[in-house]
Amino acid sequence: MHGELKKKADVIRKWNEGLIHGVTLRLIRTDGSQSRVIERFIRDFSELAPGIAVKEEKGKDGDLPGIYIRESWRLHFVPEGTELDPFLDLLSAIDTGTEDIRDDIRETLKNHSAEVPLTLFLSTQCHNCPAVMRQIAPLPLVNPAIRVRVIDGLLFPDLASEHRIKAVPSLIGEGGIRWTGQIRLEEVIKALVSRDEERFDKGTIERMITEGDVAPLADMMIEAGRVFPAFPDVLTQELFSIRLGAMVIMEDLGERAPALARTALEPLWQKMPGSDESVQGDIIYLVGETGDIDWVPRLEAFLNLGVSPDLEDAVRDALDALTSK
């Protein structure tokens, strides 16, 4: 028997006695070591908890091994270590059909009809992961359109690398929006049920930059076919570390989607009069990097206004960049 289950055998048997209806799990098996460790755990667990029925199925090509519950939960991890108790809590909630979720969050979710995919990367030795798991896992009980997928990043390192996971817990929502570390559930829910313009507000973009999630933001804007309205506000943020991260995104857009990047320049230019000189210099730099020849007259006109030597140098560098394209 699995070592941890052997230690917790009495606890699990007592927990099983509290089940009312029982829960059916689908164990999706595939070839490979990841599948075998999940299989062994679930088979041993079901012996201790006969109220949990397990139906084993051979996975299809492309399936990830794991524990599937109804259409709403796909758990690709071994519920051991710090994740055993949250796993038991989830099964208890499914058994009774009840969840401990605030009324305002429940109402927001109940009124949302579209499917909401959520992917949580965790580790079974992570001390912050159980709190996030406990907040996210019960959400489909409020709205079955929510699809929760939980992945152990150490058990599936290729998936973690594909999703650019640098730390756990990491929660990824529709469109690639993500949170790392502890979460505020109301913030997550607001973002998930909002349109792109609302979902990627100034605070969300700044948080993603602070957490090092710069690359996905460019991908998301390219996929959406537009620059998020709050992005120019981030590009003119006074805090240089945030502004620098936004400029990296802008440069990436300029290389991969130049026409899209140029659509951000006019809103940026409108912010020139009220901006600090260092911010003005960065705007001028971005015009030179991502603009086209049509920007030359505007830069020359700005130069004729009489500017500081530093800004004059920035304008001349931008003009050289534009005329050499």
C-alpha cells in the first residue's frame, strides 16, 4: 500500500464513514510512469474508502493520465503530501453537493453561462498550494460550466515548461491570464467572467509583469488582434521596473505584429504632455522602434518645441531608426 495512505489509513476510513452518496472517479490510464503512480495511489485509496467507486479506462491518444470526476474536474496529480486533505475536502463537497463559497461570488458565477477553463499547477510538497486548491476546486459545484484541471508540475515537467510555469501554485485562466502564489478569489472570478478589455485592466497587467509573466501578454494581444486598452497606461507607469516590462512586450509586438504594435502609439503620444521626461523619452524610443515613416513629421515638430538635451538625443535616435527602415 502507498506509504502515506498506510499512515493515514484510520483517518481515511473515518472520513469514508461520513460520506452520504459516494463519488465515482474515472481513472484514465496511459502508458508511462506518471500513469502508474496515479493508478497505484487511487487503487490503494479506494480500498480504504469503499464509498469512492473507481472506473478504470484506457486513455485515448493525447489523453493525460489522471483522476476525472464528471465533466468538471481533471486531476493530474497524486493526492499525497499537502494535497491529500484538499482532495478529501473536494470529494466531500461533491458527495454532499455543497460548497463553502461567498454569496457574492456564487451569484456572479451562477449568472455566467459561458464555459470557464481553469488550470492550476501545483506540487504536493508546496505549502501555499492547498489554500489555492481549496478555493478553486469547489467552483464547478456552483456552475458546472467551470472546468478545473489540476496538474503536478513536477510529475508533468513538459507541461509545466510548455505553460512557462516558474513557481507554484500557478493558476491559468481563459486567454492565458494567470496568478502566481496566493490568490484573492473575488479578483480571479471578476477576471474570468469579464471581457478582455475588463479582464486585462491596468492592475492585472502590472501584476503579471511583476510576476515575470511578460511573454504571455504579447501572445494574448496578438491572439485577440488588439492592444488591451489599459496597456498604454502601463507603458507610462512611473515605476521604471513596470514600464520596462511593458516596453519588452511592446518590442515583442513590434517584431511579431508590427501593425498591431503601431496601434498603441497614438494613445501613448496623447500622454506625452503630462508625462515625466523619462516617460517621454521611453515613448519616443518606442515610436522609433515600432512606428513608421508617418511619425517623422510629428517627431520633428516635437523637436522644434524646444526640449532638453536628453529628449533631443532621444528624438534624433528615433528619427534615425524610422528613416533607416
